[in-house]
Amino acid sequence: MTTVDTFNRPARFLRMRRLSGRTLSVVVTLVGLMLLTFSMGRLLPADPVLAVTGSEVDKATYDRVYQELGLDQPVWRQFLSYVGRVATGDMGRSLTTGQPVSADLLSVFPATIELALVAILCGTLVGVPLGVVAAVNRGRPIDHVARVIGLAGHSVPIFWLGLIALILFYAKLQWVAASGRIDILNEGMVPPITGLLLLDTALQGEWEVFRDALNHIILPGAILGYYSVAYISRMTRSFMLEQLGQEYIVSARAKGVSRRRMIWAHAFKNIRVQLLTVLALTFGGLLDGAVLIETVFGWPGLGQYLTRGLKMNDMNVVMGAVLLIGITFLVINIISDRLYRILDPRTR
């Protein structure tokens, strides 16, 4: 055995152990998430049998459906059956639409992702520079403005802000389109490729439909974006203040480093990993905020689908939507973890 093999074997073993540890962590998280959604479906007061048969049902039919749903089996066996179905992509059938829940989720989730992407883009482009400027000008008027923006973003209910924005920008000024994702005349004009309407219309050169879709998404995206601006700017300001007080910044000033370079090339560079965590958490939180915004703006996404399922006591829809949101959080954490290793070699 060569010396190179001797040194490489422990390194390979360490990488395999880390990979197996991360894989085990993902599996345990998924099982815990499925246990949570399964328990939620069993603890809520809605009767799954009556949701299928209706309230006017005789006892014989009730007992037959009760057995068909597997509710007569032990709870542990019901859970294993549920895990097996989810593993194959079977989340049951929606009582509201009559379609498989997995198919419904595939059709509505891209709309929510598109709305959240527009919101996080607005939040990042506005919140990060605002936080940096506020930290650099601590105690000055711009700093107070940034803090008021953050305070208002956390205090004002997002659904109330959405209603006020609709009254002002749609009903009064008519700057934006009405509720929905696109005008009814343009529905079906662009074959879906990614499910993201703005991207699909741009890829296919349908610029008229693109402008229509942009006109519909700009207001709900901006409302969600303002919600994210409040958090991102506040955290960016806090991270920058911490870095601007470090000794290396004092040394950079003593060496005559320009103010611009000191802020962006030194201080801001050292908060990238922390800021990435904030952006990942904010994007996941936007999925929760989208439930209210989609209801206010009639946006045909996951939030509206989940709200309709709750109103109809459609537990397959509720469990499937909650599970999808949890999986999305998990994927975001995995992606952010990989980006950590790219931005900060010390974490490798």
C-alpha cells in the first residue's frame, strides 16, 4: 500500500461517515415530518369518514367506509401504511377537486414558488442595501427610517396591508391588474414548461402574456417582499454593526482603505454566510405568509388550495400541503448548507 493510499483512506472514510450522517438526518427528519402530519390528521376533530360520505349516512355505509380507509387497524399500522403511500407519491384523493392530491400540488405549488421568488428578490434587492446603509450611518436619519420600516413590516398584519394595497393601487389608481394570476383571456395561451408563468412566457417569447402575468404578480409580490424587507434589513444592519466594530476594520481604516472597499469588500464579505441563513429562513417563511396573501389576492397557489381544504375538512389536502411545505423547508436547508461550504471554506 502506498503512502498516498494511507493518507486518503481516513479522508475517504471521514467523507463517507459525514455523508451517511447527513443522509440519516434527512431520513429521520422526513419520518418525523410524516409522523407530525399523520398525527395532525388523526387529532383534528374532522371525521374522515363523514368527509367522504357526507353527514347523512347510515351505519352500514359508515362502517364499510371506515374499514376501507383502514381506520379499523392499529395506529402504528395506519402510520406505516401512510408512509408507504407517501413514499410512492400517493397522498390520497382530494374531496374538493376529486383529483389526486399529488397532482393538485404539482399544479398549484409552482404559483406559490413564483410568488415567493418575486418576494425574496424584492426583499433582497431592497433589504440588504438598506441594512448596510443603516449600519454605516448608525444614529442618522436613514438609520431611523430603516428601523421604522422594519418595525412596521413586523407590526402591520400582512392581510390588512394586502387589502389596503388592493383598494389603493387597483380600485383607485388602477396601476395593477385585479386578483388572480393572469387574465382569463390569456389562460392556456402559453404551454407550461417549468410552471413558473413569468419564466415560461419569457422562454417562449410571449411578451404580451408576460406583461399581463407581471401586472398580476407585482402587487402581491411587493407586499410579501415588504414583509421580507423588514426582516432582512434588520438582520443585515445587526450583522454589519457587529463587523464594523471589529479590529480588522480599525486596521483597514488606519491603512487608508477606502470607505467603499472597507464596507463591501471587508465587512459585508464576512456576513455572507449569516445573511444566507437569513435569506433561507425568509424564503421558507414566505411560504407561510403566502397563505394569507393568496387568499386576499385570489392567487391560485398552495395557500389558497390549503385554505379551501381546511374549509371543506379535506384532510388529505391539509396533510399533503403541510407535508410539502415541510419538505420544502428541508430542501432549502440542504441547499443553504451546501452554499455555506462554498462561501466559507472553514465549514468544509
